[in-house]
Amino acid sequence: MPKKIATTVYITEEQQQLLKELNQRSRVPIAEFIRQGIDLILYKYQDLLPGQIPLEPLPLGRPEVEPGTDNTSQLDL
């Protein structure tokens, strides 16, 4: 597993509340949900990262978001 670094992100109160609820129901850490969200965005916009090698599918499987599209409503989060 790659080394993790600390960072600060600002989220809305609603996002925080929903993440806490999801954490309580799933026992998955909130930080893990945030990392997965970042992975989804990096995969979706990989074509905008010049000089990058194609990103591998996420460990949980290939996301339902095609690079360069905006079909995030199809995500099963």
C-alpha cells in the first residue's frame, strides 16, 4: 500500500453528515471514501493529465464513469 500523506479538504456540512452516516453503517473509514472519490475523479479525467500513463482500474473494480464524460449519476456509491 502506498504511503499516505495528510492533507486538509473542506466539505459541506451535508457531505460530512452523510459521510458519517455511511461510516457508521459500513464501518469503512471516511478517509477511505474520500480516497476512493479522488481515484474516481483521477480515472474520469485521466485524458487531461498530459504525459501520464493510463491509470489502472481501481482495486474495487472499474468505475462506471467513462473518462471524459459526465455520467456520475450512474455511480453506485
